[in-house]
Amino acid sequence: MAERSFKREVVKLTAGEGEVFTGEGILAVTKALLQSGVAYVGGYQGSPISHLMDVFADANDLLCDLGVHFEASASEATAAAMLAASVNYPLRGAVAWKSVVGTNVASDALSNVASGGVTGGALIIVGEDYGEGSSIMQERTHAFAMKSQMWLIDPRPNLPSIVDSVEQAFRLSEASNTPVMLQLRVRSCHMTGSFVAKDNRRPPLTVGEAVAAPVRDTDRIVLPPANFLHEVEKIEQRWPAGVAYVRDNRLNEWFGPAQSEAGIGIIVQGGLYNNLNRAMELLGLADAYGAAQLPIYCLNVTYPLIPDEVAAFCAGKRTVLVVEEGQPEFIEHELNTLVRRAGLDTRILGKDMLPRSGEYTADVIRKGLSRFLADQAPALAPAPDAPDPLQAPVAQEIPQRPAGFCTGCPERPIFTAMKLVERDLGPSHVSADIGCHLFSILPPFNIGNTTMGYGLGAAGASAFKPKDGEGGKRSIAIMGDGGFWHNGLTSGIGNAVFNKDDTVTMIIDNGYSAATGGQDILSSRADNASRETRNPITKAVRGVGAKWVRETTRTYDLARMTSLLREALTTPEKGPKVIVAQSECMLNKQRREKKVTAAALKAGKRVVRERFGVDSDTCTGDHSCIRLSGCPSLTIKPNPDPLRQDPVAHVENSCVGCGLCGEISHAAVLCPSFYRAKIVANPGRLERLKARIGGAIIASRQSAAERGRAARAF
């Protein structure tokens, strides 16, 4: 089992009324859900909300005591469908996932629940993975909230605001019979802070009690003619109720003076408030505690906007700057409409001063705000030649760090095998998938043509089905075990079997969902008290009709990996070919084994570690081992031979002893320069004696060889 334990954090969730709760933002969300009387929680792991799922998984005893049902959903669509429980029953429910990709997957269920409306509070917690460091397409959740008319809360990044937003979101949902989305950026999820806790609440109605007394309302089902009435209800009832609740409970906030002498103001998304305040602090317009010199209207609720509040803020102001991250500029467009309807002459500026795309860091906002001030309030603008306070000369010296596999990653030999087979058979079209294996697109492998979504590797290759006589090659699809159970079994393998696709699918089986934090899945080989595991992928693949299925239990066996792949690409047998390649994620393995090793070393026990090295005198300087591996522990160093100029390969101390570099040397028929060494800590007396004798013999022979070379020298 690779899941990180959150047992210590779970203890914090028992904090009662008046106690100070300290922890990460995502942990504060978990506590807020329990304080709000949530009846059920579901979701699918993914940055930056994986911790929420992991914490709930470890809090099973606490949840049982409170009568809260938790489910680790098979996908985001599965999680969203759970919200059906809030349609007919006064049950508060919350689901969570990574957005926007998770929201895309969940869109069918979300559209249905948004159409029919809810009775109990329905909360969708989306981890907005946008901007620097993001691993997904740069899109926003805002568009989906507008499309289906679900309210979108974007709280200020501090724990009291986040906790209050969770509690208010349930009330807003119930007041307007509308699902509410709570948007949390990466930094909000992982920031640390404190808030004053409340007692956890048992839900007034549990899911068990609700199902014991079924309720049926055909007006809530999305079926004609009810679905036509839903649209009218949204506009005439839910929208006004939602606007009234946001306005009456003052969910949005005002900072700074009501008016400025320069006649300007700033409207900002709640999630960007901290960055705005830092930018203003650098310009001398605010302090670190938020005492601003300019009027600020903070939109903790970015959809819907409140016309009365917008008009009140813009009245008397000549120009207002809108700090809205991403594009299209939905908020800016709506603000222009509301200002015109209010009969105001206030000019709205946004993307005129700030970048149209990309993350709005404090530095980006500072530069945009400087341009705004220079244009609209020159007296407040910084001097044109003012030094950039965020420029650090050392930043220019930091080397680029492209994404890549971890040291010893078991997925690296898979792509090494693909490169070796490519030498013989030529390149193939490779349909990639979401997961660590996506790094194969980058050097040194340069493998992968497209990626279409989680578990969609095989589906992305389904169009490539050459007709007889065309001489086309079989395409290769890559898929992880997490993606396989998420979507790949049906959309990928099942689809390929049904359509008789002649493709090759490589399923990388780590034993758990490694890319999202090591959560157990159906095929995990660990025992899990609360979930069903040990369901082999090969059994599921054969169950949907695949016939050519092969398996390897050690991806580091490069010869077998290469043989399996070559067979799959050249066999005359038609239909989909599936290879299941098993090996545990090295990062999670090291996290587990390092603790055991450290404890053994501390206790003075014998510990053996394997490391690989390169004999500098034997290495030819070909460096094919590096080109076919890309392992971070493989590098180069100066050649010790004065007659040779090419640098030689070198293995650094970060080596974890996976053995791939040596396997490559053998499989590619390169050089015998790699050696394997065993490092023994706390050896016994006999081992120490053997080491001394061996060292003496080697030293004697080396001395003799050196004397021989000296005698022959001239």
C-alpha cells in the first residue's frame, strides 16, 4: 500500500468549539465539511485536492461516528453522480476533483444536477490547477459554472475565509436550490494557517436514514416536460435567490477607502487577493496586513456578480481595474454590462493592462498595476526607472529543469525498450496518456504524438487502423493502471475489442495510482480494510474479450520488455494486443524503504544497499547509456586517460540500484563498463575480515600492474 498516512492530521479533525486549528488549506476544507454537517463525500484524487481524499480515507472511524458516508470514486463522473442524493433529500453532500480536466469528465452528471436543482446543499470542490507548474491545459472552471448556472466561490487565500466559504456554500446552495462550486488554487490548498474551530456536526439526516424513506419528485428529473421548466426556474427563482443570499450575507468584501482622490478602484477575484495585496505593498500602496490606500472590491463569489454591489462600488470612480486571471475575460465583460445598465460612466480596464493569459503572480500584477497607475493616476505610479523589487540576479543562474522521470523509475525501461525496438522496426505512432509516462514525450525518449485525456490512450489510437495492403504499422497506446480503471477499460480496451482494432496497448501497472499520490485502486496488491483490491488488470482485459494479452512482473528486465514489444508489433495475429508491465513506483518504494533502512541503521543492524557505477578506464565515452535512459543519476565526468578527450559516464550517489543502466549496456550491446556494488552498513566481523583481505590482494595486484607499466614506459 503506497498511500501516505494522514493519521496525525486526522486527529486535528476532532478539534471542538473554540480550539485553534492549524494546518494546510485542504485540511481546513476537510474540517469545514465536518463542521457543516456534511452527510456524504466523494471524489477523485488529483492535484491539488488529493490530500482531501487521502485524509477522508484515513478518517474512517471518525466519519462512522458522525454518520458521514465517504467514497473514493472511480472517476470524477462517478463522484458528480453522487450529488443525486441531494436532489430529493435534505442531505448536504460534497465532491472533489482536479479541474478543469475533472470537471470535463464530470460534465454529464453536473449538467443534470444543475438542471434539476437540489434540495440539500451540494458542493463541488475543484482544485484549479492553472498557471505556473500546471500539468494540464490552461482553461478555467468559470466557463462551466456559467454554462450550467452553478454558483462559483473563489475565496481569499486564508484559512478563516476558506472555512467560512465552505459553510456559506452549503447555505447558498440550499437557499437557491443550486449546486455551488468552490474553487481552490494550488497555493490555497497547500498554504498553512490557523482558524478557530467549531464542533463537528452529525448530519440531521444520514444517507441511510434517507434511503429508508424514499422520496420521488418527477419535476426534478431531467425529462420532458420538466427539463423545459428547469430553465425557467433557473432564471426566475434560483438566480434571484442566489444573488439575494450573496448580497444579504455580504460574501464579497470591501477593503481600503470608499473613494480615492485619483478616482480609481480595483475589483479582484478572491483567490488573487493575496497576490494583489503583495503587489500593492511593493508599490507602497498597502501594508502586509491588507491596509490598502485604494478601494478594493474582492469577489469571493465570482459567479453570479451582484449588480447592486458593482454599481455601488463603481459609482463616483472614473476608472476601475479588473484583476481577472485567464481568458476569456468573463468577469470583465459582465462588469461592463452591469456598469452600463446602472447608467454609470465608469471605465472598466482589465486585459488592457494585464496579460491576457498566464498565471497572475504578484510580480505580474505589480507590473500591470504600475501600467494602470501610470495611465490613470500618474501621481501614484512608481518612477519609470524604479528598480524591479522581485528581480533576483541569482534567478538567472538557475539552470532549467525540464520534467522527467524520477531516479530508478520503472517506467523508464519501458520507453528504453521502445527506442531499441524502434531501431529495428522504425518509428510508430504513439498515443500517450495522462500520468508520469507522459514525460516520455520529452528528451531523451522523444516518444508520443498526442494525449487526449485520462485513460484515453488506446481510444486516441483507435483511428489508426490501416486497411489490408496499405502496409501501415500498428500504433502503440500507453496507459497507466490509474487511467485504466478510470476510463481505459471501456473507452480503450473494450472499444478496441469491439471494433477489432489492430493496435498495441501498453498498460503500466504500478500497483496503485502513483501519479496522484499512491492511492489504492482495484488492481492494488496490498490488503485494504475498507476497499476491495487484488483484481488483476489482465483478468479485466480478458473479461472484455482481449485475446492477445501478455504480462511482465519486472519492467527492469529490458530483454523481456523488448521481446514482448517486438512480438506485439510483428505478430500476424489480428485484434488488439495488450501488454501489462508491472513494477512499483520507485519514489513511493523509496519513501517506504528509507524509513525501514534508517531504523535498521539506528539500531546497528546490518543493511545492504546496491549501487551501480562506471569503470572510467573501460568506458568508451559513447554515452548511449545516457541517451537510452535519461536517469538523473547518470552524468559525465572528465576522462582520466590523458590520451582521450571524450568525457566518460558517471553514476552519482543518488543511484537507487535499479540496474537499468547495466541492462541497457547489455541489451544495446554497448560496453561492459558498468559494475554493481553492494554497500554494507554495520557488517559482521567475518565480512570486515574478508573486505580487508580482498582490499590487500587488489592493492597488491594494482601495485604490480603499475610497476609493470612504469617499466615499459619511455
